[in-house]
Amino acid sequence: MTPKALRSDPEKLLRQIMARFVAQEVAPLAQEIDESGEFPMELFKKLAEMQAFGIRYAKNKGGSGGNCTLYCIMCEELAKGLLSLAAVAAKQCLMATNFLYRFGADEIKERYFMPAMRGEMLGSFCLTEPEAGGDLGRVTTTATDRGDHWLIQGMKTWITNAPLASFFTVLCQSDPEKGIRGLNFFLLPRDTKGLTVSPSFELLGTRTTQIGEVAFDNCLIPKDHLLGKPGKGLGALLSILAEIRAMTAALALGLSKAAYETSFQYAQERSQFGKTINNYQLIQAKIADMATEIWASELMLYKTAAMIDSGEPCGRESAMLKYFATETACRACDEATRIMGAYAYSSEYPAQRYFRDCRFLLYGGGTHEVLKPNIAREAGFWGAR
């Protein structure tokens, strides 16, 4: 029976449930899953049974009735076990289903959103193009109004879940003369005629994450597959951008903690020159730096999540968070390999997986080469807006 204290604190209860799931179901299989490079469908289904994918959505609309804070806790705990599984779950909860939930007609929600919540369908989010990553003004995938249909033409690349997705939320340019104000999101089912998906890319890290290209060759879709009002695609994207960055930071925090815990335990057990290496000051300095940055990331993450939940603007804060937390993860994973030495180079230990996986976090939600100038421009004086 759940202790009363936990029943009254959904954040602690969720963290306990997810930590147990990771310890019992994910961690024992993480190495095997990573080496196979196959999508962890069984674990994906188990998360669906736990109603994890609806954590951000209202109960009366098919969700689980949570918020951004609970979403970040889930992402953090899953990332401790296997970042690629956490990333897939995070995508299913947010970008892959958000616009269906907000803008889809009842029929669309019944046909796509609800099966996605049950884990029966995998969604995907198509933003990046070969010549348009963060520069949305260069989106060339077009949506042309053909009276009773939209005609979609173009290509997207580096699309998470694409090789296995049942449906795609696709950013298109429907009015080139209006530039970014002509952008819109559209729903394209996988069986749309003219839609083709490449095989999954071979990846350095997050090896079980299926990423590929999606091409649209004269794809005709119904008019009600426009998700949102015409010309409001950019605004719709910006409305979840802070949450995307918070989610990425949550994944980073979980990975940072996994790297820290692995290297800390190793330092307590590894003996050199007559004593365990945690007694040497240089090792202690590495542990101290990791612990300090991880704590700072955690404080930033849940402060930003609280701002999102309360409806406060936090564009600046979410950019800082995403930048700091993901850089922290990369440093923590690197330091773990240094503390463990040659053992970190062996696939027998998870440190090498952490080291490879952390690079995945640097790109989504804005590269740091883009974020840092934006942070600098918006910094001003603290408290000023």
C-alpha cells in the first residue's frame, strides 16, 4: 500500500514509481538494448500501460492530468536508465502529440491521439530540413491549398521515430510571401500516398532511437489536417519551446546523475597505491564539480518547470537551462570516463554509453551556438523584462 505521505505528494510518488520501473525493467536490459540498436517496443508498451504518455494532458481529454514538473520528473528518471528510451517517451508526450491534442478535430483525436496515448501508435515531429534547422525562415516543405485538400511537397531530415512512426506532425510553408508567418503544422498519416521514409540512420549514441528522413511527393491530405489556424504555426511552436528545452534539460539531468553515481561508486571501490581513489584530491575535485553542477541543473530545471506550470514567461530562463544542463551532462559523462580510466572504454560498463549518448542532447531545443547569443541579448539586468 502506498504510504499516505507519498499519496499526498504526486511528485515524490511519481519519482518513486519511475525509479522502481527503471531499476527493475530498464537498467537490467539497457546494455543489451543499446547493443542491439533495436527500438525498445516492449518497454514503450509498458510505459503506455502506466499512462505515462498522457502525463501533460488533461484527464477529461484522454491524458493523465499532470503538468510540466511531473513530465520532467518522468524524463529525468527514465534517462538514468536508458537515454534513448527516455527520449522516445519524451517525444511521444510532447512534440509528437501536442498539436493533435490542441488543434485536432474530434475524429483526428480519436483516430491518432488516443491510440498514441495507449502506445498503439508512435508519433513523430518533422521540423528539420537539410537547409533549415534552427532557421525556420528557410523551410521549403510546402503546403498548397487545392480547394478540398492540401498538397504537401518537400523533405524533412533527422526526424526522431520516423522509421517506425504511424503519423507525422509536419511544419510546412503555406504562404512563402509571408515568410515565417506563413508556417503551419499539418498531420500526415504514414499511409499517405507519396510519403516515404528512409531506413534508420546509424548513430554514435542513443543507438535504439530510430531517426531518418521523410519525403513528401505530392501528398494530398484533407483540409482538416491543418493543425491550428492558418499562419499560426510559428506561434504554436513557440508556445511549447520552453517545455521542449525543459524536457531536454530533464533528460540531461538524469544522464548526469547516472554518470555521477557510476563514477562515484567506482571511485569508492577502485584501489591504487594502497587506498581507494576517492581519497585522492584530483578525484575529489572531479566529484565536487560534478555534484555542484548537477545540483545547479536540478534547481534550474524545476524552477523553470514551475514557471511553465504557473504560466509565467520563461524564454530566457529555459534557454539558460537547456544550455547549462546539457553542457553539465557532457562534462559529467566525460569526467566519468576519466575517473574510471580504461574500464570506461569497455562496453561492459555503462560509462561508454553515457559518453556517446550525451551528444544527442546538444542539438534539440536550439544549439548552444544559437542559444548563447540569444541569452546574451536578453540578459539585461536581473529582474528586468
